[in-house]
Amino acid sequence: MYLDEKQRLGKLEDNLKRRMQILGWIRSFFNEQGFLEVETPVFVPAVAPERYIKPVECQSGYLSTSPELYMKRMLAAGYAKIYQISRCFRDGEKGRQHNPEFSLLEWYRAGADYLQMIKDTENLFHYIAIKLSGKPLVRYMAKEIDLMPPWKRITVQDAFLTAAGWDPLSVDDEKRFDDDLVLKVIPSFPSEQPTVLMDYPAKMASLARIKETKPEVAERAEFFISGLEMANAYSELTDPLEQASRFAGEKRLIETEQNRRVVSPDKFLESMKYLPACAGNALGIDRLVMFFCNTDSIQDVIPFTADTA
């Protein structure tokens, strides 16, 4: 058995070296723009209540699902540009492209919106590609992907009308939305370049701000490359009463539908009184590395996953 593991780990060496290169380039990208790298707790007393994210309970608290709430508390304290590469944990997320423990890059800008986050993401991928090969073209799954900004942008409404034949802004059907997103919408995106899916229905706002000029949508964007979801960006909600109301609604649904306890992140809600207009993005490091290592399996870029730990 040891020899099998030795062989398995040996095959990962080139990808793990590239992973370390990419981590260094990520830090260079943000440091060059005057961002401060921060570290926030992994063991936390509360996480953001979200139905589709199940935290790992640990003693009297949780393992962090995201550093978001702590980073926003730092924004509320006056920090303007911050980023973090953190270890996060989500129960039940296991598969070819998922692992319960994973690495997440998050960054936040005060005075920005989700359009700035889109530009940041485009520029980060382009920056890494240039560092890697001197050109913005990356070979992934037998396709050549052009990372030159700007990327293709399409609203959720337009994407669903074109690929699925219905409008999720006028029809409220979460299961149909999720099924058609995976089976129809994402496969319709061009294979030769990334796609930014923008302006999600307001009901799917989570911690995102509602669009002033179109209140039926939230200022939220997700990024897809060859079917891989890479990142999730928001113009951040800054209204503490609205955020408390959203959390309370999620808390009720989690407790009734999933029968699990929810602890309110009260310190975060208190800090929101001082949160400036801001935007943030969460990008999966493991998937980023998968893309630049030309693999569709997370086991090829992590030495020990849940199956091999």
C-alpha cells in the first residue's frame, strides 16, 4: 500500500510545483496593486447561514466555510483593499471537482462594485497565463482557451432565455433553475473563452446588493471556463437590517428543512453599520490550479483529498 501511495504522490510533483508557482503569482498580483494579505480564523463561532452550504461542526463552533464575514469586519474597520488565501471546509462537498477541505482566495475592495471584481478576475487569470507561458492562451481539455480580457458577459435572464427557453426573473422555480443551469445554460457557453454570468435573480442574492436600476436582480457574477465554475463575485450588501432579514429567512429554512442548528453571526451584523460600499470575490484555488495544470480532477492538484487522507 505504501508503494501505491508513493507512486500516486510522485505523479503529482509537477502539478504541485505549478501550484506553488501560482500561489506566488497570486500574491504578486495583489501585492503589486497595494492589497494587504490578511489571515482570519479557521475555527469560528458562527458562519453565514446559507441553505446550500453545510458547515462542519467542531466542538462549540464550526470550521470556516469562508473568510468573508471576518474580512468584511476588517473593511468596516477601515481597511480598503485586502485579500486572503485560506483553508475552508464544507460538509458533503466531495467528488471529482470537490473536496470537503479546500483552498479559497477571497479579495475585497472598498468603493468598488461587481464590475470591478469582474475586471480583477479577468486580469488575474491573464496575469498567471503570461507568467506561465508568455501568452494569454491556455490549453485545457484539448481546447485552447483565450484569457485575453474582456471575457464574454451575459445576464442570467438572457442566458436562460437563449439556452433554456424561459425567464428565471419572472418564473420562480429553484429546482428548474439549478437543473437547467447545469444541463443547458453552462454547456451553451463558448468553449474557446471564459464566460461571466451576471445579474442573478434577487432571490439568489445571498450577501449581494440588489441592482438599483433593476431591482429584480442582484449584482452578482459567476465565472465559468470549459464548464468549471471558477469564482463568485458580488457588489456587497451593506444594509444591516436587510442582511439580518435575509439571514433570519435562511435560518428558518435551514432549521425546518435540514433540522440543524444555526448560530447568528451577530458580531458581523453589528459591524455592518460601518461597512462602506464595497465588492468582493471568492475564487477556488484548487480549480484555478486544475485549469492551469490541464486536469478536471481535484485529486491531481492536492496531495491528500478526503479519499486519500
